[in-house]
Amino acid sequence: MTVAKRFMTLACALTLALTCSVASAKVLTVATDTNFPPFEFKDPDTGKHTGFDVELWDAIAKKLGLEYNLQPMDFNGIIPGLQSGQIDVGIAGMTIKPERAEVVDFSDGYYNAGLLVLVKAADESVKGIEDLKGKVVSTKLGTTSEDFVKANAGAKDVKLFPNNDAMFMELLSGGADAVVFDSPVIADFMRKAGQGQVKVVGPLYQGQSYGIAFPKGSELVAKVNEALAALRAEGAYADLYMKWFGTEPK
């Protein structure tokens, strides 16, 4: 074998190795919440995580040709995971707010929500956030709801839980007077496990948008925004929205 052929063989081998390395690097770790229906939750029949966020990300990934592994985890671990580089993407009904935008990058908003006050169906003492003064409120740890309750409710005690089920159970068991949390999650609970036992009082508080989170400087942000726009234009986003929320996107 001539020197030239040896050089070409070596160059091809290096190229193949680099190509394989790049391909393997493209398998993203995508974090989602363990329990945030209807955005993400474990299907009791299949044992797999599903929901609006999970299916929306899958549609984005397919459009962009991205490979990924879904990593369900507690919500309050997602941003630290993005900061440390252990996670490439976080999609978990995460509100775009300035404090978070200082440490992670966000996609364009993909869902508009707000906060609601939930009480037992027979409770006539609470009409809105102003009536929670001196009462016990449950909500989810590390969320916008926690910040809002502590700043506005004047509650005697704010009980924080790592998942939705415990937060709602605290209300049903009498351990809390109200739950303050994201409107789509409360609506889902009212339709299912809490049907007939609870009611919403007051208006929608703190209109907010959910965004997909990335490590600072991620090249994925612009690509994901393009994919989101395309899914909206094609009608695929509206189909997913109708499937999970029973209404057209607003």
C-alpha cells in the first residue's frame, strides 16, 4: 500500500469515527416532570410517560430529526440539570419568568396559562386570593405558584409538595384550605379525581406562558422555535391541543 493510500485510509477511518461521535452526541437528554397532567404523567395502562408536553416534544424532535431519551424527574431538579449540562432540554409546563431566563434559555411560549385558587366544593369562606389570609395553602415546590402565594395570599402556612397528587390530597383531606396552581392542571383535576369535590374561586391570576428550557447558549433554541412555528402552521399543534385540552388553542 502506497503512502498516499495509507493516508486516505487513515483519513476515512478518522472521518467515520468523528461522524459516529457526532451522531452519538445528538442523542439528547430531555427532562420532563414526573407528575403534571395533562402535560406529562405516567400512563397507568402502558407505564410510559405521556401528555401534551411529551407528545409536543416528540413532534418537534421528529421534525428536526433529533434523537432523544426522555428523563422524567422532579420539577425542581430540571433547571439545575440544565445548568450543569446533564440535561439538554427541559419541557415541563415551565413558566417563562425573568429569574429563570437569567440561568437558562427559553423557546418561544407554547402554552398560555395562569393561576387558579381551588377550594372544597362546600367552602363559602374563600372567594379569591384575598380570602386566603390566615389560612393554609398547598402548592408545588419550586413553582411560580409558590412565589405568588407567598407574595400575595397572606397565608398562615404554605405547604409545599414535590408532586401534584400530594398537593391536591392535602386539600381533600382537610390539611389545607386551598390549592393555588396552574390553571390547566387544576382543570384536569376537577374533571377527573376531584370531580364534584372541589371548585375554582376568583379570577385567573398571573397570566403566563410556558416555554421549553435549554442550557444557556444552546443552538437548539432557534431550531425548536422554527419547528414550533411549522407545527402551528400545519395544524399539528392545534390537533395536539384539542386532544389534551378538549378545545382549540386560544
